[in-house]
Amino acid sequence: MTQTALILGASGRFGRNARLAFQAAGWEVRVFSRGSDTLAQAARGVDVIVNGWNPAYPNWAKDVPNLTRLVIDAATRARATVLLPGNVYVFGNDTPSPWSGETPHLATNSLGRIRIEMEEAYRASSVRTIILRAGDFIDTKASGNWFDQVMIKRLARNQLIYPGNPEALHAWAYLPDLSRAAVALAEMRRELPRFCDVPFEGYTLTGTQIAQSLSRVIGRPIAVKPMQWWPLQLARPFWSMAPHLIEMRYLWQMPHQLDGAHLADLLDPVVQTDLDDAMRTAIPTETVASLSAIANAGDALG
């Protein structure tokens, strides 16, 4: 029997990749449209609701609790499982890693507290819930994440702009891999606890290691350059996003990783794309074209 997934936020980073992964696995996929659908109607008869909704940081305090209530209500009525991407914000800046599903959620900053309260609302409900927790995303197209928006902006100049300590370990998730894991967990949902918190280890990398991978991919040495945070400090009074970006700066300074043992026990093996292959797909085509033009010009001059 064909299973049905309703994707919320299908145009976003996780939602778009989840849609592709569920379709590839043979699921019937519905895409929620805020312009024409009500959530209760869209969720009728679905097996899994994939909650890819992610408002902009400045809207989290207002929107996340309301969206959470809507999803829980729709899932309750439909008797559907909710699968949502968790993040590492819940752990705060004083919790040693590696972080597992048993690690206490001790964040005290505003974004961390909002995520904690969101997850607790699912835990307190009767809805079967799978939280697939991951670090920062590596996408297959430019989608406004840290990697494409900041870090590889100067790749054509042989530079990786890094927001923190380039020798501190940082958790990353390649979205196609994360989405395939999401499908696998959705397909075994009845074997899991009603509330299941599963960390996705992904890649645990320093900025230096990312630069080394990019160097291998494009065939040129890439230097790591620190990102300057002072423009964000100056922008705080005028740009509502700036305070929240600064609030999460600690994740770029504090070494951390996710514990993948639980997922490995469930899936065995966890399929992971080779790092260099992931980096190759994450570089926008226009950047690749620019690098090729520079290389060709160099060859002609040589």
C-alpha cells in the first residue's frame, strides 16, 4: 500500500529535499499550500506530516508556538506521525558534546528556549513524533544558508570565509543524506517510541577541513579567512535578524558534534555521501563556471 507524506515548507531547504527523497522512495507526496489549503484538510488521510516550516528568526517567538499547535492538532485528527528536523540550539553553550538523544536541553538563549518549548509540546502531546536532529545544512543549491551565503562567497578568490574558530569541530548535515534518513525513519515509525529523538551525525568538520575538501574539489588551494562580525554588531539597531545571528555565534566557537550511535543502530548502515562529492554539489554552478573561466585564463597565459 502506498504511503502518503504531507510536506510543510516544501520550498524550504529541508522541505524541498524531503519532498524529493519521499518521492524517490515511492511515497505519495502532498505539498501544503498556505494560499489554498487548510492544514486540517491537507492532512486528512496522510501517514506522515513532514514539518519543514521554519520562520525567519525574528518571527520565531510569535510564529513557532502557533505553528506547533496547528501541526499537533492536524496530526492528532489524522492520526499521523510528525517528522521534523531538530537542531543543536537546544543544548546551549555549556553542554559538553557529543550530543545524543539523552543529552539535557539546557539552552538559555531565546532561540534555544523556543526550540526546547516546541519539542516539549510534541513530547506532551499524543502525536507520534520523530525528531531528526542535525547541525548546519549543506544543500545542493544556494538556499541562503551559512555555507552558500557566507562561507563560499569568495571561493573564486580562493578563500573560505569562516564565521568562527577554524579548528573547532562543527556539526554539518548534507541535506540529501538527512532526507534519506528521514524517509527510513518514517518507514519504520511504528517500531519507534512515540516520541523519538534521533541525532544525525553527518559530518563533523573544522573550517580547515572544509577548506581542504574544497581545495580537492576545485583543484586549487583554498585559504581560510575569518568572517568579520562587527558589521552585524553595527546592524543590530536596524536589522532584526542581526541580534539572533549574534546570539548563535557561540556555535562557531565551541567544538561540538552529534552522536550518531542511535541512528546507526536503527538503520545500519547510515548511508553518507563522500564529503568531496557533497562539496562538489554544494558549490553553485555560477561559482564553478567562474572558477573554470579563471583556470582557463591561467592556462592560456601559461
